[in-house]
Amino acid sequence: MAERFHLQTLGCPKNVVDSEKLAGALRADGMVEVVDPADADLVVVNTCGFVEAARAESVEAILDVAATRRPGARLVVTGCLAERCGPELGAALPEIDAVVPFAAAAELAPVVLRGRAPTGVRDLLELPRPAPRWPWAYLKVAEGCDRACAFCAIPSFRGPQRSRRPEAVVDEAATLVDGGARELVLVAQDLAAYGRDAGAVGGLVDLLGRLERLAERGLRRLRLLYLYPSEVRGSLLEAMVSSPLVVPYFDLSFQHVGAGLLRRMRRWGHGERFLALIEGIRCQVPDAAFRSSFIVGFPGETEDDHTELGAWLQAAELDWAGFFAFSREDGTAAAGLDGQVPAELAMERLRELTAIQDPITAAARDRLLGSRVEVLVDRVAGGAAVGRTHREAPEIDGEVHLDGPPVAPGAIVEATVTGACGPDLRARPEAPVPTA
């Protein structure tokens, strides 16, 4: 009987890609994936270690699967928490059989289950991907980051930026499209810097041009996540605006708007520049959608900074925004800064900002009533098709629920928006479409 594995993934889309490649490697080693960890010979938890809350969630997940695994099953921990904490994690949690760093993750089955020595020849970033389960897929184009943001520990355990060769990215993209992906979501820690470490300034623009050729094989959308705002200009902005496949969805990492606070964060820009950037894009693409994330309670954040951010949100009218309380991370520049904000005050500010943004998001959804939209159907749930327009990134934003008979996943449906409920929309298809 084939050995069985169970794989649990925590964290960001980049971790999702790592897990898909890891699952493919395990299948190539002759293993069969199972849904229940109690049925597995090998249980793998791909962890997140970005901030304290993510580390706590990862530890909880490790303990949960440890309690449910069958006798004799091996529990392996990989991912960011494993990379960041290393042997300390195994010592703190004796339930773990092995803590495996990224470099060895591709060889879990032969090394952990069968006791073979690692060969060190398989790069997780370049492993083949299985066919996508949905009509969209994340496409990871680089690993690591060269920036030195004061709050971020990622470069310490993910390393400097390492861009994949464009040929390798396109080959993987073609495999995903041939497997049914109609939308590819490009991800990296610093996506706009793709290629720079290899001397290819403007590498992302070139890559987008190569990926657009996959339209003849069925690709319909390219979506870009994690864009550093100072890079969204010139040829990249032109490519995003003019591309027939790149959707007008701008995921811009602002983090805050106070000029002094952003300097302490070792970040670029300030609120007025950010507003000018958004307005300039809206002038070119009126139906562009915007998302950003913001750190609340960064050391030195004053009430004036907090008030400025609240007013900025009202002026910017972002479609989507996420707020995260500052996490004091060992090894980062921010850990030693003065002016640490009490956790209770940071959470109070976070709630206040959420109360400002939620009606803005709701109003943006309400404004779509009666408009014509193009919906990519992701799945069928409760007898109805559920999908997304260009305004919704998968697994992050709201969804669109289509009226009428369920439509096959992968179909692109012209529909009219008939209702809005929180982040989600209802829409009526305007032409006959293939049913599921």
C-alpha cells in the first residue's frame, strides 16, 4: 500500500505555492495525499512565522495534528517558522519528529520516512506544480526580499531576493493554464522588483509580455499582488494599464501615510503622494480597484498620525484595506525603537480604522448596482455559481454569486450586479452560459 501524506498550509499565497510544489514532490515520490491527518504516514505543517499571531497559529496547528495523527506517523514542520526558529522549535515541541528548512523540503519522503541522505539538488522554487484545483492559480516569481523595512523579519529567514528565470516562470504558467487556470495571480515578496537581482531592470514588464502570449492557450487574466508603491510608475504602470490581460487591480503596500512614521518604518512616500498615485491611476482607468494594508501602533505613532490615517482613508476611498497591529519582531530595527505603543491602544486604533473603512468598502460595492461586470466562475456552492470580477482577488476579497442555474467553473460570464451584501455581490447573467 502506498504511503500517505497530509499537508496543512498556513500563511500567505507564497506559502500556498510552496505547499503545492511540496505536494507534487511527495506524489512523485510515490505517496498519496489524504484529507484526514489521522490517515497519514507523514503529516506536514507548512508554517507562517511572520508575526507573533501567525507563529501562535502555527504552533496551535502543529499541536492539533500531533494529537490526531495515528501511531507511528511522522510529524514534520517546514515553512517560515521552521526556517526562523530551527532547532529551537523542535526542542520546544517534542511532538515534532523533524524540522525541515526550505532547502530540504523537496525531499521529505526519502529523507524523513526512508532515512536517506538529502541530495540537495532539488530547488523547491523550481519544482513542478500539479494541475490547479480552481480556474485560477498563484504564480510565485521570486523568493526573498532586498528591502530593509524596519518592521519586517522576512529577509532574515527568506533571504535576499532571488528571481526565477523568466523561461521557468512561463513554463510553469503554461502548465497551469493547460491544466485549467484562466487567471494567474503573480506573487513575490516584492513583485515589482522582479528581475532586478539578476540585472534585469524592468524585468516584470518583460515577464508580463511573455505571459500575455498564453492567451492563445486560454489565459484570460493576470493579477499582480504585493506592489511597492514607488515602483508603480513608468513602464510598469503603462503595462498594467494597457495590457489586455492584466486586470486593473492595484495591491499597493502603503503601510501608513504619515511621512515621519514612514521614515521610521524605512518606507517610501507619504499620504499626499499616495493619493496622487491613486488619482493618476483612476484618471487612466476609472474602474480600477485598490487594496492596501496598514500597520497600526508602530513605535512612535501618535494620535495625530492615527487621525491623519483615518482622514486619508476617507479621501482615498480604497475598495479594500487590511489593518494589522504592530508586532515587535526580534532582529528587526523596529524592535529597538522608542515610543512603543501599548497593545491595548493599538487595538483600539485598529478598531477605529476598521469602523472608518468598512462603510467605504460597502459604498464601493453599492455603487456597482446595475453595472455590467465580467465574472470568472471559481466554483459552485449551494447550487449556485460563485466567482469574481477584476475587483476581487481570490481568497482575499469578496465574491460574486450568480443567479440562475450553476455555471461551470472556468466560464467567464457577462452579468449585471443586482445586489450587495457586505463584501459580496449578487449578479444576473446576461447571456446563456455553459452550465455545470
